[in-house]
Amino acid sequence: MRVEVLTAVFQVRDINATAPELCVLLARGEGSTWCLPGGRVGAEDTLETCARLVVADMVDIGTLAHLEQLSVFSAPHRVPGIRTIASTYLGLVPSDARTTSPDRADWHRVDALPELAFDHGSVITKARHRLAAKLSYTNIAFALAPSRFPMSELSEIYAAALGYRVDTTNLLRILSRRGVVVATGTLGRTGRSGGRPPALYAFADNELRVTDEFATLKPPM
């Protein structure tokens, strides 16, 4: 029996002219399949260390803004051959982080995934559900957002991660009441449609914390 790590790394990316979308980092597998960053755990490595190493080997993103253990996948025949138990992780990268991937890796829309190896699709689904749940009661969006942002941009990030439209005004009201975001006193660039420069905000903390134990974000916002 052996142990491996698999990491679902998410980033909200502008991949078309409509709206930013939640994307996941995938590597080319055998044939036409794609797979999550993963590898066997070395004798001297912790699970988290191994997770960070395999991601860093695939894409130049500096330090992940957030990494947390997700679940254990232990079905006896989840992969062919030697029984392999997977410790899975959720990783998040800010939307403005520039990433450089080798030819064997690329970002893919979570809503339009290619053919995936083994149970990697189930890992991505679980990771997305974890992210969506934590957006409702923690400040985890700090790991997906730039250091400063107009609220319209943050609402697009929430919408991409949650899978439904998020009203900008209501989001600001909720996050301000919880002390999650604060005004920076600075203005951003005027958009292509003109108008007044938008006020810029920032997250009060850059470490994960619970903001409302009983909160849920459900449409409509």
C-alpha cells in the first residue's frame, strides 16, 4: 500500500469576455486524460510539504495563498495496481497572481473539465463544495482576491466560486458587517464604460478565520 497527495488548486481567471471563471490546475496524464498535481509521499516529507512540492513542480505561482487538507480517498481499487490512498488538498491562488505553467500543465474551467484520470473529478467536486461552503462563514475569499479591489471585482470572484450571481451592494453590506473587508481610502481605475473611479477595498485579515458560524450564502444575494 502507498500514500499519495492530490491538490485541487483553484484560481478565478479571465478566460473570456463575459466574466471571470473558476479554474483548476491540471497536468497532462496518459493519452487524452488530465490529472491533478500529485505524487507519492516521500519518507521524509509531511503530507502538506509533499502537496506544496508537487504544485510548485507544475506551475510557478510563488506561495499558495491558502492550502488546507480536504479529504482522504481510500477506495481499494481507486487506481490500478498497488492500493493507493490519496490525501487530498484544496489550494487557492489570487486572481491577479501571474502563473507560468510548463507545456504539460494548464488551467481549465471547472464547469468544462476535460477527461480526468481515476477519481480526480470527484476530488475537484469536493474541493469546490468546500470552497463554496467556506465562502459563507469564513474570509477565505482573501486567497482568491487581489490585495486591493473594487467591490464589483470581488462580487465577480464570489460569483465564479459559488456558481451564481452575487449582488455587489449586498456583498459589501454583509462583509463590512462581519469586519471581513475594509475601505482603503484609495480609488481604482475607471472602467471602460467610464464613470467615477471605484473605491478600493482590502481584506482585514490574510489568514483564514470564521466570520459567522451560522451564515449561509444562497441566491439571490
